[in-house]
Amino acid sequence: MNYKKLIGSAVINQGLNYIEKDPLNNIPKLLKYIKKFTAFDHHHKAIDNFGKAIEDPDNNWNQLTQKVLNNYDMNIVKKFVANFVLNSVILGRKVSVEYSEKYDCNVPWAILMDPTAACNLKCEGCWAADYDKTSMSFETMDRIIREGKELGVYMYVFSGGEPFLKKQDLIKLAGKHNDCAFLSFTNGTLIDEELAKDLSQVGNFALAISVDGFEAVSDQRRGEGTYSQIDETMGILSSYGVPFGFSTTYHRYNTETVASEEYIDAMVDKGCLFGWYFTYMPIGKQGTPDMLVTPEQRAYMFEQIHKFRAEKPIFLIDFWNDGEFSGGCIAGGRNYLHINANGDVEPCAFIHYANVNIHDHSLLEALRSPLFQEYRKRQPFDDNLLKPCPLLDNPDILTEMVQNSDAYSTQILEKEPVERVANKCQPIASKWARKADELWEENYSVSSESD
């Protein structure tokens, strides 16, 4: 079967008919239809688990599903199913796996790129201050998406800088590539009713709004008044039916707050459908190890997110503590890659080293570059998947990969040798290793042996 021709075809629309009328009761039919196109066991398992969860009206996944169906225009719901679930997760992944085997390289599920390095805020500890105000042209981003789709990539994420400084380009890209799913990380301060209306009309765009706690804590890092601005933004997005969630960086001084039930409940009440947790990384000249979480805080976050994931009507991910779900590090093209505003193709948004620039090379050439091949050879970086990161958890491995591939530093204003950034993480990596081994033994070793 030619899956590339199938993507976006009338076959998908046929399946979407199941959610036109009485959508909640017709979800089992839709799931059965989607399973016809799945090729991987983990997709089958995920669909079956979701189907079982929504049978129970008290289940948090049932509650989240009802929230979406009751509060969002059906055209946006259908776009999500068609573009994200079918095109990106199910059908596109088949294509990307085929190309991965053909070219002996990682082909990602998602591409993260920075429309601009400029930002209207100056958040404490953010590496964006280490870049000049470089921007990526619409033509370059469009080419990346076209090349990505040829490889089966239908999920595109924007970061920065502040992506919505180039809002016209983003809306134009979403409209042109209406078979893709788009997500943008944003500080939320530039969203007005006109932009919300545009986002609603394209229908394939969600936002992850940066917030680092309640007002006092978040404003301390992001600037006075930003919390009230994003509170207003979430209200605007809700009124126009634009899907959104929160993006939180947890560090030594806010972990207990952002891992609290009070915080999650507040985000749910504001209308968040999902929440992305990132741990602070000491990148660039402003990056300080002082803000790194302690092993105890990281373990606390692990426990809290697992608890809330089973109880709260919101989809939560903690990228550094969810290695058991993702099979370890997802970077280096294994599940995603990052292209900065200068065009450097990096394995991860937090790993500022590269061999190639997208202005001079194709996306496929970047995926076959030496640093990406180092990632492919070495992933996962540890048998304990709670130590997934080559920088925060295995800094010696990152140093070796950068040196072996002769990769260059992509920091524009001040180059950062890999040895320097690795040394920032070395002490905490050693401490976390002991705690991570305890967590792994407690949570996974028994089930792994029984399997």
C-alpha cells in the first residue's frame, strides 16, 4: 500500500464520519477504524488502552475526552484526528520507519524549529539571550516541512525566541500544510483576539504556553506582569476554541510548586488540555548549575506526574522522567530534532552542537550527519531509562559524541565547548544516578523480570 498517497485522502474522511454525530458513543467505532492502519504493536496497545479508559465515566481520560468534545468545534476535533493521530502518529510513522531502514539513519516523528531567536522577554536562565536576533525565512521553513513530509513527518513544533514574533509566517505555514499538525511553544504575551481567530480558522495549531508556577514564582523568572498576561491569553484561546496547554520548566526554586496538585488543578481550570514539563538545563553563558533540580526534587516530580497522569483530566509529559515510555532519549532524530533560527540542525533543543546547516544541506543529509549517527549508534544511553539524557545524565557520552563527530558549537554570541557544559552537569549526574537506580529498581525491575 502506498501510505504517502493514503495520507490526507478520502479514506481518512470516511473514518471521521464516526465522530460527526454522538461522538463520544462513536469513539469505539473510530478506534476500530484507526486500528486498520496501525502497523506497530505499541500503537495497537495504546488504542486498546484508550478505548478501555473512556468506557469508565469516572476515568480521567473519559473526562478529558468529554472536555474536548464539549468545548471544541468539531472541525478542530476532526483535524486533530486526521492530522495528528492518523497522518502523524499512525500513517506517517510507517513511512519514516521505512526511510530510516533504507538510509540507515534516524527519521523523526516531529521536527522542532525556531522561526526566530528574538524574544520580547528576557527570562532568567534562558539560552535565547546567547543568540543574536537571527530569523528563519518562510521559504526555508516551508522547504523543511516539504522535505519532512516526504520522509513521513507530519508533526511540526515551533520554539525560539518567541515564535509569534513571526505570526504571519506561522499561520501561512499551517494553512499551506493543512495535512500537518502544528504546535508552538510561546510565552503567551503576544496572543490577541485576531491571532486567536486565525489559529481557530486554520484548525491544526495548538499552543504550549510557558508558565513556571503561580504569579510570584513565574514572574520572578519571566518578568513582572507576565502571569496575568498569560492568564488573559488562556481565556482568549478558550473563547475561540484554540487547543492549548502549559509548558513548565522546573528548577531548584519552583519544583515543589509546579509539582503540586494545586498547580495542576489551576492549569486544568484555565482550560489546559496538556502539560509539558522540562527540567532546567544550564546551557549557554547564563546557564548556571545552581538552578538544577536536586535528585530528590527530580524523584518527587517523577512520583507526582505519574500520580496525576492517572487522576487528572489532562495529558502530562515529563520529558526527562518518561524514559520508560519513550525508550530513552528521543533526540538525534530518533523521535525529534531541532533546527535553530540560524539553520543549524541540532539533535536536541538543549544540545547546541551540529555538523550541518539546513541552508546548505537537505533534511535527509542532516539526519545522516556524523553527530546524528553517533546518537543512533549509542541510544539508549543507559540501560536505566530514567537516565535518558546524554547531557544531564550521561555527560561523558555527550562529550565523546561531539568530539567523535567533530561537531561545532551552535551558540552564536559565545561558543561553548562541550567539555564546559558537560562539567556543569557532571556532579548532579552522579548524584541522580544513585537515585534513578533506586527508582528503577522499585518501579520497573520486577515487571521487567516477569515479562
